[in-house]
Amino acid sequence: MSGRSDPNGPTRPWRLVDMHCHLDRMTNADKVAERALELDVAVLCTTVGPDDAQGAQATFASYPNVRVAAGLHPWWVADGAEGERQGARAAEMAASWNLVGEVGLDLSPAHAGTRNAQLSAFDRIVSACAGHPREGRVLSIHAVHAASEALDILERHRLPGNATCIFHWFSGTSADFDRLRRLGCHISVSERMLASKRGREYARQMPLDRLHLETDAPPRLDEAYPAEELERSLSRSLDALARIRGTKREELAAHIAQTSSRLLSM
């Protein structure tokens, strides 16, 4: 059963689960993980490169509320031979990890210069996951100005059929969103996503069993970040979701926490 031992009863899910957070890139990461444990908050630590994932795995091994994903963030993908090396390394790790992320594509003007390298790397990662299926695999996916391309790659390798694919902070078109839902993908939502009309509408329409919370914290990498603010951000997103969906907050919180905890085998 997902969750952890409760002295007052059986195992239960965490109170809040952050499904996309760069915990390893907080300079006070240990303190955040420890305080989050006290606050009954679990975290999926998404990494930006394979080496970061291995380091984070060692750092957080003793924290029952932290899981680490092996990633290759599209911003970090280089052109040429270096990009090929990165893609191969990330694909090798993804094949043997249950949790993969942050991976994906960013074809916005600031990052479109590495379009071909990004497409190659993401395709290799998805292909590796599809070719080495693992029970309970989860991917946290970045897709900015690239939702259609990301969905093309997932669909080509039939990955949503044997892995849970979660688009974090989804901002694609309504046609992309409809396609995402048909493929059985999930989304994770943050305060910033819910600040937009489109983001709120996607959060309203998404099937509850495929909806998660996230912070994408910290706002600036390699700086300190308070665990209390991480908890408050998740709580504010939950409040907003309850209003958007016309649902009681307590029921919504319990359902989302149960779903996310189960996916992370917590």
C-alpha cells in the first residue's frame, strides 16, 4: 500500500505531494527535506541532468518523503556531439529508473536554437523507457511551445501505454490538451499555471485521477528556499483547484494525495 506507517492506524498517503520540484538545486536542500517531512509533505525531486540525479539519490536516500527522478532538462541539452553524449547518458539512466524527469522539449524563442538536439535527446529517452518497461514508471515532462512534438514522440513509442506521463505546468493548445487526455497522460499544476485562464480551464477539465500538484520550486536555482513556502504554495494551489472544480477542499486534497503517493510508491 502507498503511504507510510501511521502510529494511529494503517499506512496512509502524505498530506501534500509536490510532483515537480528541484529540491536538489536548493542550497538548503537537507533542511527543506527534513522540514517537509515534519509538515507531512512529500516531494518528487526532478533533476536537470543524469549526474545531478545520481548525486540527489545519494543526498536524499535517508528521507522517506523524497523520491528522485533522473532527468535531462531541455535547457541543458547542448548542440552537436555533446548533446548526443547527454542524450545517450540520459537514455541509459532512464531505462533503469522508475522515475524520469525533468525531460522534454522547449522550443520557445530563447531555446529553439537547440531544437534538433532536444528532439533527439527526448526521443532517445522515451525510446529507452519504451524499450525497457518498468512497473510504476513515471515521467515528468516539460513541453513549452512543443506540446504537439512531445506528444508525437510519446505516441510514436506508445509510452503512455506502459508509463505514467505527467506534463508539468501544461501550456499547450486546447487541441494538444484534448490529445493529451485521449492518450491517458496526466498534468501537474502550480500556482503560476492556475494564474492563467487557460491553465484554470485545463485544471477544471482534467480527470481527477490524473491531476497532481507541483511547485517547480525554487524560483531561482542554487539559492535557499523555505520548506514552509513550498507547503504554502501547494496549499494555495489546492485552494484554487477546489474553487475551480467546485469541490470540497478536504475531499480534493485526499484524492490528489492518494493518487500522487501511489504513483511514487510512498
